[in-house]
Amino acid sequence: MLDIRLLTKEDLVVHLNKWEEPSYRANQIWSWLWQNPVYKFSDMTNLSQALRTRLAEQFDIRVIRADKIQRSTDGTIKTRFILHDDHYIEAVLIPVPGNKRFTVCVSSQVGCSLSCSFCATGKMIRMRNLDPGEIFDQVVMVNQQSLEEYGKPLTNIVFMGMGEPLLNYKNVAAAIAHITSTDGLAMSPRRITVSTAGIAKMIRRIADEGVRYNLALSLHAADDAKRNEIMPINEQNDLSSLQKALQYFYYKTRNKITLEYIAFNQFNDHASDAAKLAQFCKGFPVMINIIEYNPIEGANFVKSKEDRLDHFAKAIADKGIAITVRKSRGKDIDAACGQLANKD
């Protein structure tokens, strides 16, 4: 059966008209799917019993289900979800109660096709894209988790989990629409960040569409040779094309841009690397997040030494560029940046 959440509201109206049901029922069904989500047609209590039965006979609601939950000593919670076709994905709740910040890191694909050498997800095979409902469910379910564990709803959503969001753009955009619309969860797009490994033409496309969410680029090297070595996608999307795409994105949207930069010892943490990174940032305001490398199986990288990291960050800050050094969360449960891999 078809998942009803793959239909547009207009599609619902067509089905209802065929069944000689009033068109306004589409708004009622839509509300149960996206605003006050339920996962059984029998729970749509303002519909007639006959209509609920007919919906259940014609359609399915393919809700994701929590399969395994792990809790870190720092409060981070990683949930592995099982999908209707028995694939797995992971989402992470990152609470910072002192800052009143509760963030969910969501996945957009089952696995990933980009093969970044420092990322556990990149060593998986990309099985398929997630549909809008599967992305939406991660937000709904981790929000409930946040309410139960911390008494606070989610404040932020980051598309930094498994997969490359801009290679599943249609479904990611549809999910964000449901999350932000007034007949959905009504969350502010300014509290959403979509992270990409760097697909220049897609950055330009979302700029042209006037998206209101924030953009993050997983950069990790401001030298083409080094970036090619650790991120094969750079061979088709070099730094010059990415820099121009980010300049275009900011010109069109005025939205915040973040650069994510994992510091590897003696690889991308030299003074020359800092100078190249500062040069890359010309033409648009940016926040740089320096990220601690989180070890994964099969990779020989070592995180940058603290003194080298301090010198690197200072060199950037001295250029007048906003920069933070971010400590990893959830490392003890493989929930930190680059560690999501559906482990048992």
C-alpha cells in the first residue's frame, strides 16, 4: 500500500471527491499527518468511522520505529530507528540545558555515497534516500524524547546525520516544509541548518529558491589537494566553485553560513592552512566551527594537538573571522560527528 504521507493535499482532495467525501476532510487528514501527528487512521477522531476504515484499506502510514537507544555520559542520546523496509538510520539529541538549546541531528539518507575518508557513514553503502515522512518522524520522535528526558522541546534541527542532504534535496525540502509550515510543526526555518559536503550547483539552486534555513559547509581543508585526499567530492566541486556558490548563496538569501572544519594533526592545522581558510572566507560573513576529530574504525587520522589547535584558531580570529572550537558530544556511544554507522 502507498504511504499516505507521499500524497499532496491536492491528491487527498482528488481521492476524497472520488469517495464523495467533502473536500475539507483533506485539511483534517493533513492536520493528523503533519500538525498533530498520529500513526493510525483509527486515531483520526474527527473523521467518520467509515472514512477511517476506507483510508486504512487504501493507504499506509510508514512510521519509523525506535530500535535502539544509547545514552552518553554527557547527556547526548542516540536513537537507531528501523524503517518499514528494515533499513536503519540514526538521529542524535544533543542537549545543552545551560544554553536552553536542545538540538536534533537528523539523517537524510540510508548510508552515504560520498566516501569521505574520516567519516564512518561514508564507509557505508548508500541504500536509498529517506522520504519526507521518515525525516519528519525523526524530529517528532526526538522532540518527544527531549520533552520526556529534559522537559524541553527541540530548539534546533541540523541535517548533519547520515547522508548528504543536497543529494536528496526534493525530500529534504518537503520535510522542512512540513516542519516549518503553519499547518505542520510551525518551527522557525532560522532554527534549521542544512549541512552539505559541498555540491556547488545545489547551493546555487537553494539560493535561487530563497530558502530561509541556514547553510553549513563541511569544508575540512581549504587546499584542493588536501581536500581531494579526504573528500572525493571535491574533485567535481573544487574550492573555487564552492567559494563562488557560497558568495552567491549569501547574496541571494542573507542567511547564515557556517563552515565545519575538523582539525587533523599535522594535516590541515598548519599556519598555511589557516591562511588559506581565511582567504576562502572572503566575500561572505561566516562562522567557523573547528571540530575535534572523532576516531572511527579503518581510519588513521589523529586529532589536532591542543596547542596547535589554539594557534590555528587564533590565526583565524586575528583576521576578524568568527570562530569557535567545538567539543564533541556523545563520543562514548559513537554519536559524535562522523561516527554514525548503525553499529549493533
